[in-house]
Amino acid sequence: MGIRMKKKNIVISCIAVIVIVGIFVLFYWMRRVQLYDDESTTGNTSGNLLNGGLFCEVDDKIYFANPYDQNMLYSMNSDLSKVKKLSDDNVSYLNGAGKYLFYTKRNDKKDIDADSFMALKSTGLYRTNLNGKDVARLYDDPTQVACLFGNNVYYQHYDQKKGLQLYAAKIDGSSDTQLLEDACAPYAISNQTIYFTGYRSDHSIHTMRIDGSGDTVLLEGNFTALTIQGDYLYFMDMADNYSLKRVSVNGGTPETLISERLATYNVSEDGNTVYCQVDNGTANGIYELDLNSKSLNLVVSGDFNYLHLTSNYLFYESFDQSKLYVLDLATNQSEEWKWEK
């Protein structure tokens, strides 16, 4: 009987160990960062990132930096219903795909003592679940533009001695690699290629493979605000009154789209429409360019900034960032976005 009891106890102990190990394995499996199967996964549109990445649409949700609450992280349905606060972080350059959001955290911009520990330790590149939980840091010093492509976030990494440089951080935090010493902004990534305008040595349009190799000048000039949509690169020509132009991703002769001086712009995902802020001093306002007919029409007069597109709306802010407006793309009607804390 004693031998049987000992064997029974051993079996129970073994089963208990197996269960405990299984629970730990299951917990680890559930908590581990799931990499994307698609190596071309993107987290936001190129045009939205150009405008600060303050809005990002994932499936039927819009994630955004609420300008009425210190740009803290919020979500709402794609029809603008059910507004919900997700985090106290001041966020920008939002990228979302699958179950994750990635963003640049700038809590040093919030209403806190600039000399406090919170201000000094509240910047960087972060990953969180779509509900704002399980926040993880990918880089803990100031960052600027960030763009998700595949399983890496390409971002402007700040170093006190070297300034901004282009890095690639793997989404699970396992690597953080310098790609380029130049402070280029990675707004435009497609087909395993980073398109960017030079910063220190020139302002030409460059192409580079996503591993940091093969830096090549695609188009010489004095350009800024480079984005990509479909087979075209869009940019503002600083040597030609900040006019909007585009060129094929393969290079060639650029095409002038808007000769007026622009402050910013955004291109619709279908590549049919450009929304832009004309800043010529006489007829300032948001305009809509039909890329098929090339007709340019006024949407709303005034001085605005931060143009963000979702599937149904154009969001834009007053120049002083005191008000947020929303344009219904179906009706072309615009109004101030109402929010109560």
C-alpha cells in the first residue's frame, strides 16, 4: 500500500509540474509579441505621418491624439462615435496594425514641470495593445518621425552628441539598428525601399533599401515633405515656391500639380485626391485637387494645419491648434469636432 501511495504521489506531482509548466508556457505564448506574417505591413498612411501621425485608422477604429486633452491617446469608432481615452501619454506618429499601436511619446510637452523626473523620463518610442494596455518601450530618448513597415519601426532616433539619425527598431524590442547618420524623415516606405529627402548634405530625393544599404539619389533638387502613394512620390519643391509636385517611384521628370505655395498636404489612399493648405497670403485655405481632372477647389478659407485622412473624414486643426475640425468626405461638409471631457 505504501509503495502504491508513493507512486500515486509521484504521478500527481508530475501532473502538477506539467500543468504549472503548461500555464507558464501558455502565459508566455499569450504575452509574447506576435510578429507580422506580411513583411510589407504598414501602420499609417504616408500623408498622415507627414502631418504628425496624429490620427491612425485600424479596421473600424480611429486612434488619435486628442488636441483638447494635451494630445493624449484616444480611440473612437470610424463613424466618430464612442470616444474613449486609452492613455495619458502625449502621442504622435501613430502607427497601428494587427493588435498593436506604435507611437512617439512626448510627455515632456504636457503641463508638467520641465525639470521634473517625469518630464525627463517621458519620451521615446513605444508599443501598446489597441486598448492602450501592456505598454512597452522600444527606445527611451526623444524620437520624432516613426513609420511601421513589416516587423520594424523606422524612426528618427535622437542622440545628444549626434542629433537625429535614422534607426530601425524591431517591434518586439529585440534589436535597434542604425541605418543612416542623416536625420531623414521616414514618411515614405514601400516595396522594401525607403524614399527620403536628404537633410545634412543635400535636399535631393534618395532611395535606400530597408536594411540601410544602397543609398542612391533618385532626383536632384531642393525638396521637402516627401510622401508616397501608389506609384508616385509627392513632394514640395522649396526652390519653386513650395509648389507640390510628383514623380514616379522609378524617377523621371517631375510633374507640377499645384503651383501655389503650400504649407502641407495629404493624398487620399485611392490616389485620386490631394487635400492641401494653400499659404500664398491672399487666398489661404484648404483646397481639394482632383488628380484626374487637375481641378483645384477651395474647401474652407483660413489658416490650418495637420491634415489627416481616414476612410470617411479629413481632420484638420486651426493653425494655433486651438480647434479641431472634421470634413465629411461624402458630403463635403465641415464642422468643429465636439468633445466633452
